[in-house]
Amino acid sequence: MELILKSNNEESLAKIIALAKKLNVVIEKKNADFNKTTRINLKNRILNFKPTGSSSFGDAAEWEQHQRSDRELAFS
């Protein structure tokens, strides 16, 4: 299992790391400090994402109509 913790509070992180060491948990620290322009670029990439091909799941509306077409309702 993997657990990712993010915090700007160094004191809290120190307590968590001390507890993890007592519990013999492997700790891997990564510094993911993004500046403002990097965050904006990443946000824009996520918001502007367009898939290259069509969905492999087909038409969702058609699937829903098919699923509901043969269902008998108790109140009809």
C-alpha cells in the first residue's frame, strides 16, 4: 500500500515521520514544489485535454436506453 501525504507544516511532518519510523514503515520523501507558472500550465493541460480517438465504451445514451427498455416498473 502507498500513502501520499502533502503538507507545508514541517512540524507536523516531523511527527508523522517519527511515528512512521517507530512503526517500521518505509518513508520516501519527494519535493514537489511547483511554482505558480508550472501550476497554471498543468491546470491548462488538464482542462484542455482532448482524447485522440473515440471512446471504446460506445454511446452512453444508447446503452442507458437499452438497459431501461425492458424493465417493468411496479407502478405502471
